[in-house]
Amino acid sequence: MDTLTTMPVGLVEVMVRRGDRMGAMLGEPTSSPGLFIVPDPGSDGVTWTGNFCVVHSASGHTAVRPTALAYAREVAEQLAESGVDWTRPLKELHTRDEAKDAYLRVMLALDAAEDTGTPLRWARLSWRQHPPLYRILGDRYYDDVVFRGWPELVDWLDQLVEDYWSPSPTPTARVVRDTNPAWQLVCAAPLCGHRRREPAAVHFTTEDGDEFEGITSERHELVEAAAYEGWRDVDGEHWMCPHCSAAHPKRTEWERC
Ligand SMILES: [Zn+2]
């Protein structure tokens, strides 16, 4: 029975080689049909280390040294994107230059990534530009409240009408459009929001503790909110959300040896 699948629909049984023995483990499918991710059983074979391996299922060999789950997923994704058919037997892959080149390229990327505690490659720039915002001016209560467009403004007014506790807007208040673009700060890691595929974004918090997605013409406000939420600024253009920062541990000197 062929239980291997190209779609990540669930864990599947994979045969993994440990020394001269083969044993079954549950593996996470990757976008390459021949590669799976399994937990690292450690050198004694009976103790989880907390790391993960990419396994070449046709041979049962681990293709990559044990590493953090995020790195293992990125390695598998890049090997899959190389166009090499990783379902082929190991002996055949060893004779193919494109397979060896792809493998070496990804291993070097993994080394560099682990040394800096960053992904193998960035998925996007963190600064996401939006059209200028609409802004309320001249209102006693709602001055500087902003909206991304008229529909959002109309929704807000509808809610305000039904909210008997909130004061009505000042009749002389105006809605103007900013001249500068608005900005959003999103996580640049490739697998952020793994299954839903929408990366994490910096949030603003109201005085009541309510959170909402931060979109503003003032980039420094996003920088301050990111610092408050524990985001990591890697180089000014690429930021990592707290989850992705923790998922990409930096290799220590000891581990590098
Ligand atoms: Zn992230």
C-alpha cells in the first residue's frame, strides 16, 4: 500500500535507517514527495532530542543533520524547489550533478542560517506599503482616528450610531486623506503562518487592551510596537515575529564544532 503523498494531509509512516537497521517512524510530508520530516531520536535511538531530521524515504537515510523544526521545513522546501526528483534511489542521486549541487547549496544555506539565527532565505520585505489613510480631523473625541478606505469609515459610523455609550462625532469634523503612504510591519520568515500562509503583523493596543492590526503613516509607531511585542529587527528591512525568532535558534560555537 502506498501511503506516501505529495500533499501535507497528515503524518505518514516512513522507514528510517538507524545504523544498519530500519525502523518505522511517523513523518511530516513535505512539498517534495521523496522527503519527510521526522523527530530526531538521538544517538541512543530511544531519546528525543527536540530536533528534527529530513529523511530521504527511498533509502531511509537522514538527508540533513538534526536541526530545529523550522530549519528542517525550510531545507525540505528548498530541496523540493530545486526540481530534483528526490524519490529516486540514493545511488542514482549520487551520480547526478544537479542533485549534488542542490544538496550542497541548501546545506551551505543551512549553515549560514543557523549561524545567524535567521531563515534560509527571506520570503518578503517586512515593510508593506499601503495607500494613504483617511483621517478624522477637528473632532473632540475622534481626532486622528484613521481608516483604510470609505467602506471602513462607513462601517465605523454604522457601529457608532448603534453604540449609545459613545459620543456622536462633532458636526464640523472633516475626513481628509493623508498625503504620505501608510505602512504595516510583517514577519519576513518564509513559513510564518505556516498553513494559513499570511505572515504575522505588528499590532497596536488600545488603552482598553484591545489589539488591532497596526497600519500607520508613522513608521516609528510600528517600530515601537514591534519592540514591545518582542519582534527581532534583523537588518531594518527584515523583521521576525516572536514565534519565528524562537523557531530559528542561533547555533552556538560548541554546536558548530
Ligand atoms: Zn513570523
